[in-house]
Amino acid sequence: MDWRGFAEQMGAMAHDLLEQPSVDRTLERITSSATELVEGCDAAGILLLNDQEAVSLAPSEPLVVELDQLQHQLGQGPCFDAARHAVEERVFRIADFMLEESRWRDFVPQAQKLGVGSMMGFLLFTEDDDFGALNFYSREPGAFTEVSQTAGVLLASHAAVALSSARTHAQMEQAVATRHQIGQAMGILMARHHIAENEAFNVLRRYSQDNNVKLRDIAQQVSEEGRLP
């Protein structure tokens, strides 16, 4: 492994991740980087567990989605376990699907039929947030070495920071958009009913509370229809 070359690639990738315009594009860049930087990796994806649903994000090919859904259906698998926020173990790995695997007895033979030879799952997290698992797949048995695992850990760490930044930026954009929408709705109510600014806001707030509807949704309806629903 040319670690100097790898470090240069990681540095370029980290900068590139922060330049992505959206969360989705950041996720896509993460999984494409996995196939570029991790030896033996044929496919990659991010698995999130949302309540009782398994969500595959930025899969590099359809096989990733099939494997994510299989793990979710069976309730087992290295990437499924990683996304369940295991505390003691941050890395899960099946080195060779041809060998007996005691941890995921149901998953391994079915995944092997799909053409998987080896796989790894890394908990994708920052200090404050758990995002799920970054998963690497190979069609060859024994494709992932200790070097591959080290590279995966480094990539997952960089990816988590970039994803956290992208999500924060998206939340800020949403907050600004919501504030603008509410201001527009207040202006409509002020002009229509000849009321003051604080009174217009209180009208929106009370309607939101009385009808158990989010304030931004009420503001959007007022902006579109020119009145309260």
C-alpha cells in the first residue's frame, strides 16, 4: 500500500467532499471514493436504519440495495449490525463467504448466492451523531485485508465529518427558507386584515397550535392561497 499516495488522495477527497452542493451529492462522493480508495472494493453504499425501515443511500450499484434489504429482512449482517450503533465494535467484516461464519448464519449463504465474496461495515459517526454504516463489498473471497480495513476506517472518519457538515448546511438553508416563508405569510395577513406584524405572527402561531400543523406548513399555504386555510 502506497500510504503517501493514499494520504494525498484522501486529502483531495476531503476537500472535494466539503465542496459538494447537497447532502445527496456528498453521499454519492463518499461511496464513489470507497471504490477508488479501498483495495478490493467493487461496490459501496450507506445503510441507515430509520425506525423499522432500512434505507440504502448512494449505492454504487443495485447489488448494494439487495444486500441492505436482505440484512434488514433477516435482522442480521455486518453492515446491519454496524448501523444499529454497536458500542463496543465499530468495524464488522466477513473476510471470506466461502468459510463458515458463526455470527450471521442466515445472511452469509444468501448473500453468497447474490455474488458477494467478502464485505466490511463501518459505523459512520462523529462525536455527536450516528449516521449509519458505510459498507464495502467485493465479489472476491478474501479481498479485504487489514490494509483495506485501515483505509476504510480513515475514509469513514472523513466521510462522517463531511456528512455532518453537509447536513448542518442543509438545515441552515431550510431554516432561512422557513423564516422567509413565514415573513411572506405575515405580510399577506397584515395587508389582508390590516393588522400589526406581531399580531399576524400570533395568528399563524395560534392556527398552528390549534390545528396541530407545523408553522412552516401554515405559512406556505397562506403564501400560496393568500389566506388561512
